Amino acid sequence: MLLLLVFLVSVLPLSTDGGEIFLGTESKPHSRPYMAFIKYYDRNSYIHRCGGFLVEKDIIMTAAHCLGRKMSVTLGAHNIREQKNIQIIPVHKAKPHEDYNGITLVNDIMLLKLERRAQLNSFVKTIALPKSQDWVKPGQVCTVSGWGELPNCSLSDRLQELNLEVQNSQKCQILESYNNSTQLCVGNPKETRATGEGDSGGPFVCDNVAQGIVSRPHCTGQLPQVFTRISSFIPWIKKTIKLLQQP
């Protein structure tokens, strides 16, 4: 998102605590068919949104702090205001990690079971997950993407993306509760490009594998930032998917 101010939105004016990608670029339409646009309501009936990604035909992965009421998922979208080729599927059941901490955002991972399976096609596809032993190395450049609110308060209807660099864990040790075994330190402190809260739940994709989940963005897009390290949760993911898919 090089010279454009960017990021997350919804089909309705939404609250601004969902996350933003600052200074990104618009994605090539449908180049990231695993992306999911998540809309939900809080206890006061305000609409919120997060990103997510399709890991099974009926399973979405996102951040635990994106949990809400009347959750629905839109798949196959580039411009979320256009109805062509999209699939809107209600969430049947949400399963955040049992040890998720809403204050520190430790274990910030959640799986959503959809009411029906998505129809896979050129617009909707699953994305691969890492193996337990996979370890993203500092210096590796990966991509986050999502829809969101621009810093000038206008809304972006089209999917945006941003490249960010994995940092040495020491860069995030100054952040309270950072744990390198379950989290990723991401960003490039020499640049001002960053994700904001509107990117929450979106994937951090390295070589076509979802290695992280946008978890703890800073206000004003400060860097570095903390993402959930997916490879640390593979046993939990497998167990939880099995439970969610039981009749």
C-alpha cells in the first residue's frame, strides 16, 4: 500500500475499532481468494468487522478478539459493495481459544464454523496452514490484506494489501506480555506502513501459507506489531476443527 492511504470497511458505516492498513496498495481483484470479510454485532448492537481466512470449506480462522453476535462471513469479494460472485454465510458456531486473554491478547486465535460449506471456485479458495515445526525467520517479508477505514475517515470498499517484515523478537520485548513462542514480531520500524485495528483477524501470508493472524495492532499504525504465530497452535487447530465438524 505504497502511496495510498488505505484499509478495512464494511457494507455499512462501521465502528472504527476493527483495524486499518495504512499506506498500502489495492490488491489485484480476487488474487487472494482465501480472504473473508467478517461482520458482527457487539452487545450494544453496534456493527463491527474483522478479517479472516478460509482454511476448510466450512471453517474460517480469525482473531479471538473478533468474537461477537450474529456473525456472518462474506467470501469471494474484492469490492464488498458488489454482489457478483460473493457468498455470504452465517456463522454457526464460534470457538475462541480457551486461554485467550482479552487484556493481553495472548492466544488470540479463533475458528468459525459456517452454517454451510463454501463453494470453492476461482473466487473462493482455502489457504494452507503451516506445520508445527515451521518457524518464520526475521527478515522474511510477508503480506497482510483486508478492507478498512482510511485515515481521512473515508472508507475503502476494495481489498487492500501491505508487505511487512518479520522482526527479531527483541524488537517486541518492550511490549507487555509479548511471547515469541506463540507470537510474531512484525513490521519495519524504518517505515510508516502498518496495520491498524481494522486488519484484526486477517492473515499474514508467507509463500502462500498463512503464518500469522493480525492480533495486536497499535493505534496510529506504530511499528513493530504483534501477530499470533499460527504454527504454535496446530494441535489446537486440528482438535478444534474436529470438534466443530461433529454433528
